[in-house]
Amino acid sequence: MSNPRLGKFKIKKFGREIDPSDILLDSLARKEERQTGVSEKKLEILISHRILRGFLIGFFVLLIFIFGKTFQLQVIDGREYAKLAKENQFSVRFIEAERGIIYDSNMKQLVFNSPSFDLAALVNDLPQNPDERDRVIGKVAEIVSVEAQVLKDKINASNLAETIIAKNLTHESIVLLESKRGELPGLEIIDNAERDYLSGSVFSQIIGYKRKTGEKSGLENYYDNILNSKPGEVYIERDVRGRPISKEVVSMPESGKNLVLWLDAGLQEKITASLARSIENVGGTGGAAVALDPKTGGVLALVSLPSYDNNLFSHDISKDEWIELQADPRNPLFNRAISGIGYPTGSTIKPLVGVAALEEGIINENTKIYSPLEICLKNPWHPDEKTCYEDWKYHGTSDIKRAIAESVNTFFYQIGGGYEGLKGLGPTKIKEWLTKFNWDSLTGIDLPKEGIGILPNLEDEWTTGDTYHLSIGQGPFSITPIQVASAYVAIANGGKIYRPKVVKEVINSDKEAIEKIEPEIIKNLPTSASNLEIIRQGMKQAVTSPDGSSYSLNYLPVVAAAKTGTSQTGKANVYHNWVTVFAPYDDPQIVLTVLVENVQGTPRGIPAAVLPVAREALDWYFSTRE
């Protein structure tokens, strides 16, 4: 305690003032120290150099770490973090454009784009607070009539920044969502047009479908690069709270280009209705038809039954609908016209074998061969026994034209496999000529999933009897309807085998041609015009002669040429029925192949299945062109 009496005195030492009491106290402290030997000095100990050095090193290490981290964030990872920051600030939205339209040859529109709206969750913009996010999702679930957990699962299962959580919104849902936009952050209504197909099941095997998921089939798949649109882009700038500040259109949308087909929609509808009626009448399980333009290879009609409604897929097919289609034993999703490879041709093969026999010099136009009711050969495994090969009726002596017109089996047994003094073609030559007609190759039609015919393997234990069967279209081989029609195009037009084309040209939105799809010749038959004409005359006689196999076509508005066929299926009294027709005879404009599968019948005949279809279709086709 300082003495107040001394407070007014100050002593200066070394430039600073010292209180007199401090001097007194200091003197007393020294006196006590001398008496007790104990010092009360406050020791001031200097920090050692080691500790100071350690402190300085630690400081510099920390400084270097901070500098290094700053360098990493600013220089090494700077671009990445700048990109992330920009993505937080900007988002890209797409402006959808219309997919290309598809027209028939008469510019009848077969495919439409219909408005459709989906709800998308913008995952980064959804509330981060779990309770708030659940509130938003729950509210949305009420509006779109979907369980909240279903919406959560869709969001959690997606790794996309923008996830569709509800499709095909109703008008009422759209209005409610728009009215509550401020209460539902992270959700956006997307304009996502869907495809509407005219008379879905009639054209589905050609046009196919396009789903919102991106899955495609038919022309929608094959010409996707032409039909596909290019969306535009909009940059949306947001503030720190995620609210839009500005929008900038970066690129404008581009609509897809349009297709014009060779297809005649009216003919397609006519064949579909007639074929469906015939299948039902004869108890068949399905059928197919292909109509080609013999001057270009253009596909005028292509039918496969049973069919399916492609609108089911474009409008988001339900699980139950998909199960029903998959479980249907008739396989409606299967395109029998281009993929059906389980069909032996029956007598449809005979004009091709006839061409081969003429070209190889086995016969000529005037060659007459006695054609009995049956031809019997020694059994190669049991020489004492005979194996007989029957005709469906007795014909007697026949030339090639009559043999084609009346479908004389025993005539073709002999020119194919030989008999007594007549040397036949033999299996190798028959197969070689079937190859010339392209029966061992794809036609190359502009549709996906085309099947390829299967010709017999001659390396197996092949006998003359096997050659007899092959000569009339029976045995271990099969051909698709499109391959049959394509081969007959060459008979109709004088030897040109065209690649079948569904699409005729590509046009823009103003219906101006952008690209013409030119006809393409695959090969020319190595045949003389005179030999082809002999075969053509035989097919004409099949229509004009009362004994001809296609005489019911004689009442068409034009003269036609045709060849029927009935092939065994491996099941007792069950057959596939064929016919191929070209007309008019003098100036062919159409080749039509019709098949009805699994028709109940007997070895002597089956109910009329394909001829009524061909007659109705061609009668309509030529009557509408008068």
C-alpha cells in the first residue's frame, strides 16, 4: 500500500518516473532477504532457442499448408470448382422439337405428334432438408395420384440431375402443379410429345413404335437418324437461393425430317382385313402378305397377322398389357412377313425350278413328259421295297407351262431328280438356282430384324427322293414371304431382283423433297428373256385355264399370272398355304405374295385360304385405279 504522503513526489530514472513508495518497498524487500535468506524477486526466464525454433518451424509448416491448400483450390482444382460453381449458378434446359412425320405414297399421314407432359424432379434443386423434401414430394404425390414412396424411389434410383417421376400428366394435374409452383421447388413440367399411330395394328409391323424411354422398332428404329429431332438449349441463371434470374436461348430446336413411303395405305388396310377374315375362316394361326412394285422394288403393302397396337408402346404400355402380349401364343409382336423363316414354300418353288430346267437344257418349251399319278423308286436302304411319290391328281402328259398351271408334282419330280431316261437337275443345281434367286440371302429391306431363308444341307444322307421333295418345295428348307415376293419380282419384270424399299423419299416440313431413295438392283438373273417368258406364260395359264390352280383370279379387272403352293408342316393334315400373283400380265405393276399358316386340310386339298385374299386385294387395287 502506498503512502499518501509521498504520492506527490516522483523520481525519474532512465527516462521514466518511479513512485517513491516503490523505492521504499524495494528497500524493505532487500532487508528481509538479508535476514531470511529467501528472495522474493519475480524471476524472468528467457524462452530457450529450441522452443522458439520449434514454434517458428510449426508456424512456417502451417503457413506452407495453408498456402498449398490455397494453391490447390485456386490453381490445380480451380477449373473444376469454377465449373461446379457455374453449374450451381447456371442450368441447361432443353427445348423439345417435333419428331419427323411418316406419310404413305399418297401423302396420307400415318404418324402424328401429340402433346404430352411429364413431371421432372430437378434433384439439385429439391429441398436439402429431409423433412422439407418429404413435404414437397408428398404434396406432388397427392396431385399426380401416385404414392409418395414411388416418387422417392424413382428419384433415389436415378443418377441424373433431371429425372422423370410422372408421365402423361392430366390437365387437372398440370393446372394444380402450375398454381403451386412456388411451393414445390425442384419440380418442372416437361413438354414431351408422344407418337400417335393411325390404325395402330394395321401399320405397326412396318412403322413400329417409339417409346418415351427411347426404345424403338420398325421404321422408327431403322430411320431414327432421319426422323430424330434436335432439341434446342436454354441457359437459366439462378441466384444463391436457386431462383431463376435470366434465361438465354443458346440454340434453337430442329424438327426431324419426314418420310414418304411406297406404301399404299388403302391396299394395306384391304389386305389386313381380308387376310384376318380368311385366317379365321380356315382356322389358321396367322398369316403374312407382301406387295412389291416390280419396277422399283417399292413395298406397296406388308402385313403380318396377328398384329399389335403400337400406340400401346408410345403411350407407355402397362405391365399387364406387356404380360398379355408376351404370353399370347400367336406371337403378335413377330413380323412374319420379313422374319418368318419356318415356312417351306410348297409348289411356289416350281417356277424357279422350271427356270433352272430350261436354262440347264433339261427341257425346252416343247418338251412333253408323261406324268403319272405316282413315281416309285427302289428304297436305297431296302432294295426289295419301293418308295412312291404321289401327285395330288392324275395329269398325264404335260409340258412345262401346263405343269406350272396345274401344279403337276410328278413332272417336277422328273425334271428335278430325274426318272428313267430323263436326267434331272439334281440337288446341287436346284440349290444353285435358288441361290441365284437370292433365297440364301437377306433381301436387305429397310426394316430391322429381317430373317434369312434356310436352304437344305446336301451333305447329309441325300437321296433321289429328297430331290423329288425339294423340287416341289418340301423338305428341310424354308423361306420368308419377303424372299418369295422378291424372287417373283424378277420373273415379273424380266430378271431384275430389287432390294425391297419401304421408304420412297425424305421431305422437309414444307413437303419438299430432300432425298430420293433410288431403286436398287441386287442382281440380274442369268436367264434368257425367252425362258422367263415361258415360265410367265405357265403362270398366266394357271389363272386363265379352268384347270389352272389359280383360276379364281381370272375375274380380276386385269389379266394376272399366279402360282399357288401348299407345304407340309410336320403335323398331320396341317399345311401352310401360299400364292404369288403379278399383274397386269403385259405390264406388271404389282407382285403380291400371301401366306396363311397352319391350315387344316387333307393331302388332296385344303380350304381356300390365300386366293380369296389375293382376289379381293387386287380387285380393289386395280378398280381404284380406273
